[in-house]
Amino acid sequence: ISKVLTVFGIDSKMAAVVAISIIILYTSFSGMWGVALTDVVQLVVIFIGVPLTTVIGMAKIGGWSGMAAKLSAMDVPGGLDTYLSPTGIGLAAMASIALPMIAYEIIGQDFYQRLLSAKNERIAKNGCIIAGCILMAMGVNSAIDGMLARAFLGDNLTEVSAIASLPTVAAGIVIAALCAAVMSTADSLLLACTSHVVNDIYLGAMGKSADDENSSKAVLRMSIVTTVLVGAASLFISLAIPGIITILDYAYTFYASGLVVPVLLGLFWKRGNAMAAVTS
């Protein structure tokens, strides 16, 4: 979000502080219901914004052949044929990117909280299938947008210059889509971390109960405090590590390597128990 908002001349660090403050605020006071409602709005914006950039870009450049012609005059990584190939970076590199993310999808608490919030099993299952199909299409869309941006801007390509090159209305929609993409992920992960701390540690390990009114208020206070602290820590880390891909690579690798085996065994191995989970 900080990179995107620099289009308006806002300092990147200030933009990051404002963005995370807004996310913390509505996540703290609305919980899962608020996160789900805002996600619906954010996803609609994303589904409009990302394809819109592709359509506009392809129309301006003269379709796939026009884009290829522009890229052929540039020093693109691996040469034009490799650059335009879906497997251009090689299967090993593709696997190194995909496997940690696939592993994360299997054990991501933010995904499970949606499944457990679904009205019934059928809705949860159909939602996963539909979401998977949409995500694959959006992934292709985003890759084409990246190639279009390079074709238009060459060595001058940055996040800011790519957005600024779009027509005003389209640029506005794209900025909203990028912010929505970050917010829909950030609020879910904030809520996931909070539910871990409150349910597993505060209520579970410490033997607390949320049944009476006083305990319920204490749980709510603990949830808000945890959300604020985790959000602030996330902001610090994001400012300390400059690249989003680097952060994601670290996060997915650590998270997946620690949890894939115990979660899968816990779900499918009949002899799995609480002691095994704690030990793992």
C-alpha cells in the first residue's frame, strides 16, 4: 500500500502507518464479521481492477503480437521466447516459488477461519473450488499486466510509473484494487493471529473460560490488544525488509515448514493427539 500511495505524493512510511492503522482499527472492532464483509467489497474491486488494466493495455499496444514486438526490442530476462513462455524461468524455479505457497494454503489459519465460518459444508467446499478457479485466472492476468508494463515503460518501470501510465479512471481503480488486495489479506491474518493468542493461549493453555459476562469482556479486550500489537509488529517488519517477495518467501517457508506435517497428520492420522501437536 505504501508503494501505491506514493502516486499521490505521500511519503511511503507515512502511507504504511496510515494503512495499517486503518486495517487494525476495523479488524479490532468488527472481528470476523467485519473482515468477511469488507473482503467481499475488496474482492469485487480486485476482480474489476486487474482485468481492466489488461484490457486497456492490450488495446493500447495492439494485442499480444504488439506486446511481443515491443518486448523484442528490449533486453528482457532470458530472451523474448523464454520471457513469454509460461515455463520460462524453469520448472525448478517454478517449484521453489509454488511449493511453499501451496503448503501454506493447506495450513493457513486465515483459510480455515473462513471454512469454519461457512453456513454448511457444501458452501465451504463450493467456495474453495470457485475461489481456486478465480485465483488461477487472476494469476495469469497479473503476469500479463507485468509484461505489458515492461513493454510500455522498459527500464523506467516502477510501481508508480506503471500506475501513472494508465488513464486517470483506470489508475484510480487499479490503486483501489491493489489496496484492496493487501487489506483483504492483512485483516484476515491479523484476525488469525489474534484468534491463536486468545483461543489457544489465553483460553486454552491458561484454562480460562469465556462463558460469563466478565470473562467475555476480558476476551474482547485481549483480542483488541493482541490485534494492535501484532499489527504494529507487522508494520515494523514491513519497513525493515524492503521487498514484498522477500517477506513472503520468509513467511511462507517458516510457516509451512513448521506446520504442514503436524496439521496434515492431525487431520488424517487416527492416533494424533494434543501431546503430539504440542511436541511437533
